[in-house]
Amino acid sequence: MFDFQPVRTRHQAPTLVDQVVDAYVSAIRDQTLRSGMPVPSIRDFARTYQLSTFTVAGAYSRLVAQGWLVARPGAGYRVAPRPKSDAQVLPTPWQPPRLNAGWLLSDIYADHSIPIKSGGGWLPGEWLNEEGLHQALRHLGRVPALRIAGYGHPYGYAPLRETVAASLATQGLDVTMDQVVLTQGVAHGLDVVIRTLLRPGDTVLVEQPCYANLLPLLRLAGLRIVSVPRTSEGLDCEALARAAEAHRPRALFVNTVLQNPSGAVMTMANAFRVLQAAQQHNLWIIEDDISRELMPGTAPLLAALDGAQRVVYLGGYSKVISPSVRVGYIAAHRDLIRDIARTKMAVGLTSPEIMERVVYQVIREGRYRAHIVRTRERLAQAHAQVTQQMDELGMQVWARPQAGLFLWARLPEPSMHSGANALAELALQDGIWLAPGSYFDPGEADIPWIRFNVAYSQGPQLWRFLQRVQAGER
């Protein structure tokens, strides 16, 4: 067995269950107890150390759940087989990931080997509303389990849908909660809208450059993708008209505000021209507006200008609360939203009400607006610093929004003779992840532009690397 001395002081020691668990874990880790060895029964352990059998049963159940013990019917408890320790496994030399759109969509979220993620699409963890999240989670812990045990409503948690509708009303989009469906983030919302409105073989229009995660969704749906150039003021409307005439598309996908990856904001004049083109050519517009809360002041909202007739509006909370909550929403005409809800149920049933309740509590707890303002201020400071660095290097900057996460920029021509993909591969050797333009090009062309997340692009190591590249030292 092993040495175990229970501490029964009421306030200064862990619970007796915790003490039993900790004692077993320590004994297994230091090899006092080895894999396959039997351990005392619950009754014997309780009698030996003068504990309640309920205490020991609770500890053994936790040890089994955590994988330290195994319970065998008729044979009692034994120490579970343990994997080889880290000391027995030779360390694998670090290999830079292979940069491509697939890595951007999946592996980047699990790859913690790169210290400087200038190409990322999210806020730093320390920028998030930690206190608001903690308070929301504490509140959720007091909700009776029966209230959150079911599947929830197909449209999503009603109080949050009411909150979304009220927020959209302040932006000029007059919808009721019955015109809002909650989703597992905006990417899930895009998938549901695509499945509802489009069929394999249909043609769709996207921006050039385009939100990278949208492109594989469209390809998986068997859609034909035609790009329309994005300018610093919005879409190139002449090119939009030509593409609509030539290809008879069914839908147009667009970021209105703080576009990903360029950071550009659509002007009001451009917004009206885009809506006119959609009316003329019978186009659905899918408006991905995930970054609107990061935008100070006012900016056009296509769904509001259209009255949610042919515009399907998507938003979410990953940029301002936390990517891990995975809560987004779709707002659309009431007839269409019913079809969207049916599609949502067909492909994944309801969205997680627990996470929707967390988001609702974060919003209503009172400090959410202050957090938004503080985040905007920090991003404005980051924009000022990063654009100054870019100007000193002579870089070309696509747009200067002074808000949001992104800047779209390129090094001077002589520095980019090998393309942005080669530059990104080179940056990995210095522990820097850059997001080259090919991620955001429908044809995956090696264009010279790079997306910079300003929140992750303030460190001197990034700029020393770019200075060496420009000087021909790399």
C-alpha cells in the first residue's frame, strides 16, 4: 500500500475525497503503485483509515473517471495501465507546419509551436472579457440542471434572440426575435444559409480578397465561385455588374464592415450600388458582419438598407467575447428564417443552449459595453503602431480603418520577388506566422499581399524580420 494520513482540519485542508485521490495519484506517479496492481476494496480502505465508505467510494469513482484506477467486476479495483512517461519518449524535433489553407482552417487552432501569430484571426486571450465570462459561468452554475437538460428551441435561446433583435434595431435593422436563429458561430451560420438557399452547380459571387473560411464551405457545397474585386470603398460595382451578366449567379457573399482580410469598410454610396445590383440581377446577399462591434461610429448595414428582404444577415460573438463560446446568429425575412431553422435542425439539431446562456449573461451583466469600448481603443492604438512600422518600411497598405483586427499590406516590390508564400515559409524559421494572400484568393494564387492581425503584430521580432527581408538579408 502507501502512506496515507488523512487531515481532518475543517477549513485548512482539502476534502477527504480530495486527499484520497491525491494520495493515490502521487503513489501511482512515483511508482509506489504500479500498473495492474490491486488496491484495497472500498470497505477495507475505509476501515484501515477510519473513513466513511461514502468518502472512499467517491474518491475511487473519481480515480476511475480520471483513468488512474480500473474497476473489474468480481475482481475489485486495480491501477490502470499508464502511458509511457515523457522521459521515456525521445523528443521530436520541431518541424515547421506546411503552410496552406488547410492548415489555416484546422491545424492552426491546435498548433502552439509558433510564438508570433501575426496571421491569426482572433483577439489575444488577455484582451477578452475574462471577468464577464467568469461571472456568466458562475451564474450558469446556479441554474437548475433540468432547465438546461433538453435540446432547447430550434431557433435558439429566446432571451438571447431578443437581445440580438434589440441590438440590431439600434443599427436600423428592424427584426423580431422570430426572425433570428442562433448558430454555433458565423461559420456554422454560413453553412446553414448555403444549404438552404443554394444547390450544387449554382454560381456565387465572392469578394477578392475573400474571407478564407468561406471558400471551402462553398467548394464542399459544389458551388461555382466567381470573384469580384474589393476596393477600399467596397465592391467594384462595374465588375459586379459584368460578373452578374456573364454568370447569372444566385448569391453574393460580402463583409460590409472591417472586411476580412483587408480591413476595409464599405461606404454608404457603395452599399446602395451593391443593393441596386442585387435587385437588378435577382441576387441574394449574404452579409457576414462579424466585426461590426469592433467598428466605432456608424457604417452601412446592407440588411437594414434592404429591410431584410433579399439580404441574409450574420453576426456573432467570437471576436468580442471568446472564440470558444461558438455562438452566432442569422437574421432574415420571417419566411426564409423558418427554412433556415429547418436546415439547422436537419444537419445538427439545436445549438448548445448552455453557451447561448453564457453569452446572454455576459451581455446583460453590465460591463459588456465598457469592454467593447476598451477593445476598440486598444485596437486603435495597435493600428497606429503597426501602420507606423509599415510606413517606415515603405510597405503598401490597402486601407487604414484604424479599427478592427486586420490590415492588408505588402512589402515594396523588390522584397516580394518570390511571392508571399515564400515569405511566409521564411518567417516560420523565425517563429512567425504570416497569412499570405493565397489563403484569401478564390484561385489560391500567390498574390503579394499579407493579412496582419494588429493585435499580434506589435512585437519587435516581426519587424526585425521584415527589415532583414527588405534589406536582402534573408
